[in-house]
Amino acid sequence: MFELGVYLRDRLIGRTTFHADEVRIGRGADNELQIDNLALSRYHASVEVVEGFHVLKDFGSQNGTFVNGEKVVGRKVLQDGDRIGFGKFVVVFRCDQKPPEAKEPARITNEAAYAVAGETLVSKTDTRERTCPHTGYLSPITEEHAKPVVHALTRDVVTVGSAPGSDVPVPGGASHAALVLRGWKGFSLVALGPTRRNGESIEFRSDLSDGDALDFGGQRYVFHTGAPEAGA
């Protein structure tokens, strides 16, 4: 749940609370939040809930979307009180909910879930528990002879960014740059800010392969499958 308050020249003209996972903003009447003004494109932007984060996406609008005065390129994670600019209109984002802590891997405790995970139970009487089998880590590109600090990906959701408490720190980068997700098919990356994979910008989500070079602002990491080498 989050609230969007629409202001014109510091005068409140509307406030709505939303429970949906995605709210579109634009000039068109079929947007969940309509601002009927030529400064906005018909479908201008959206606020989407992604893994507990509220993510603003600009749809390539002609006049752009701004958060606290800075132009949004692609996507940006919203914080309570952020001011989203659309021409002369300002939409204030309000949400008291904090992004969730990274979850420990879910356990398989029944036959149906175990089979879906890719295994077949041998005995009908057995009760098995199994965590996600994939392991991986991010290794930063550092100066020669400098010992890198390797970040093991041991959770289903790993946060990357400069915000305090991020699992993988990116000094000087976006506060919430990306999420690394672990699933039964492997690892994938969700870009919440400017992010590149092997030199190409990630639009939103991309599957990861061993050896991928990932750029988060000014910091580059290399993704590897498996466990870090001893002493790394």
C-alpha cells in the first residue's frame, strides 16, 4: 500500500491510496493516476512493487520524469517523501513500509513442492527438506595486488547499492542499484538504477551467467557460479 498526492504549484489537488502492485501515471483516462495535462505523455510512468521495493519507471516520456529534481533514467527506487516531477505537477510518494529483509531460502517440506523443484521422492513415507541448490558470488574488479572482498550470494534476494545495510556495497552509486535473485533456474539481476551487464544496459531483469561483468555506477563486479575459492 502506498499513497500518491498530486500538487500543482504547492497546492494539493488530489491524494489517493493504492493497493495494486503497479500504478500507471499519465494523461490517458485509463491510467490508475490520471493527470490530464499536455506536459505528460499518454502513458508517462508507473510505480511498481518489486520484491518489496517501490520502483518508479519512466516509459520514455517526451518531457521526462524527475525525482527530487533529478531526471530518472529507466528506473529508480522510491523512498517515503520523494517528490516526483511531471512538468509543473509534483506527485509526493508516501509509504511507511520499509523494504523487506533478505529472506532465508525457502525449505521444501512436501512431495508436491519437492517434485516441482526438480526432484522425485523415492519413498512416500519420507519427509525431505531441501534448500535451493544454486550458489554464486560477486567479486569486485580491484586494483592490481589488492585483495578483493568477495560477496557470497547465499540468500534468495541480495540487495546491491550505496544505501546503509546493502548486502553488496556500491560506494558513490545509486542507493538501491539492483537486486540479485536466486531461484530454481539460477540467478537473475533486477536493475533498480543504471546497471550494465557485459557493457549493455539492463532494461529491467536479466538472467546471469558465470563470468558476467556487472557495472553498478562506478563499481564493477564479476558474477561467478559456485562457491568462492578458499581465502578469497
